Amino acid sequence: MATAGAGKLKIGLALGGGAARGWAHIGVLRALRKAGIVPDIIAGTSIGAVVGACDVTGHLDELENFARELTTRRRVLGYLDFNLSGTGLITGHRLGERLHKHLGDIKIEDLPRRFTAVATEIGTGHEVWLSRGTLVDAVRASYALPGVFRPVKVDGRWLFDGALVNPIPVSVCRALGARYVIAVNLNIDISNRGTISNVNQMPGTDLEMEETPPVTGSNGIAVRRLLQRQILGKGDDVPGISTVMVDAFNIVQDRIARSRLAGDPPDAMISPRLHGIGLFDFHRADELIARGEAAAKREVDDLSRELDTRHIPHGQAQLPMS
């Protein structure tokens, strides 16, 4: 195996978007590290940016603990600060505060390894690579799902979720100098999922619209209940606003990812088997992390052999202490 040095061929890791499914990235990183495969460069989109940022700063343990604490939907709701006006259903302040608690005012350019978060500029649709500046702002901009989270202003530009332009940022890793890129695709099964409908229409019958039961309670409580029901659904498998929006968003994301990967394929792909896990199932972290780790373990032997064949030293990067 070649030794690390100026001529070392660098490993890049492209972490894709996928909302709650992103907890699987934690398991992937755990398995790769156990195998001695440590990426020199991480590029992340949306939830991939969150996990990637925590990894390069040595705070993956804290993120994993946080994820595993979200054992119920009620706990997940505790971090969603609903917004009745503005550009998103959720302001994102509570999540931002949690990120800031662990990441502080760290600058991306000061990180021990290369990191970039991908975002989309409102209005122009430009793909924005956030490789300098405050890490927390970059991460928040990358996961600002349109219509759900408020966009984030960075350097005078309003930004939201990068999955609209580059769902699995292989190209970013290559641009940053990676010669071997491992991609993690969280939505490999999305094309096999069914469609969602909020109305029922049988042949020979009139269109029957869904009835929404009234929401009772004092003004503040009633509004919160209404928003929770609209965000997470109304029961009986009726999707809420967020489910419809995120499913539509991910169908678009899947088509863009296929196109981008066809033009710039990774050297290796890890695809966790996440069928049956919803995009807002943040309370299923234990299962998601396990599935991510299992997916990476299936590829580890092949990855190690190929890296050795290409004389790419792995496992030698200095990791920050958690």
C-alpha cells in the first residue's frame, strides 16, 4: 500500500439527500471507519450535509445520540417550530440552535478535512457550493426544504435545499480533488414507490372529497394541532402537506440524481435498503443507522480491494476526536 503524502490519491464521499433517511449515513460512516476507509473529502446535500459536517468536526457521536433520542413523533415535533407566516412551515430555529450548540462558530475553511455543502439559490436556480464561511449556516441552507423550512441567507443570497440541483454531489468531490469517489444514495427505491392521493374516485361514482374533522382547543393549541396534523398527516394513511411536498420533491430529486450520476458516475455506490421508511420517520434512527451500516458492510470488502489495487492509502487520515 502506498504511503500518505503529497502524491496521495484522495478519497471523496458524496452524501445524498433524503430527509429522515439521512440517519443511515451515520451507519455508513461507522462501517467505513471500522474498515479503515476514511474519506479525505466529504460533500453533502441536505441531510447529507448535516451528517458530513458532524463527521468532519468529530461530532458524529453527538449527532447519533440526538438521533436515537427521537424515539417518538412527539419528540420530533418538539424540534419543529411552526410558522404561520413567511416562506416556510417551520422556521428551523430550534434545529439551528441544536447544531450551533455542537458546531459553534466553526468555519468550513478551518476544518481538518475538506467539506462542502450544496445549496440552491432562489431565483436563479444556481448550484451553490458552500466551502467557506460559517459551517452551521452552510448546513442549514443545504437542508432548507422549499416550503417546509425557511430559506437561509448566506453572503447576500437566499438559499435552500441543494437536492434540487445536485442530490448526490459526486461532481463536488471530484472538483475538490477526489480521485476515488464513494456515493451514498438514500433513494434508490423511490421509483418503486406508489403514488399518493387525497381523494377517492370509483368508476360510476361522484368524486368524494376527504372530510377534515374540526380542531378543538384554545387558539394557540388549536393552531398547533392543525399544523401538526397538516405536517404529519391526519391518520388513516392520509398524507399531510409535508408528505405530499417531500414526496414530490424526492421524485424530482430522483430524476435529477439519475441524470447527474449517468454523466458523472461514482467509483463506488452504497445504497441502503430503506423501503418502508418514510421521509419524515426521524424517530426510526436505530433502524436507519443499522440499515446504513449493513449496506456499507456489504461493499467494504470490494472497496478495500479496489482501493488497495489502485494504491490509494486508506485509514491514514487524522480524525478529530469526538
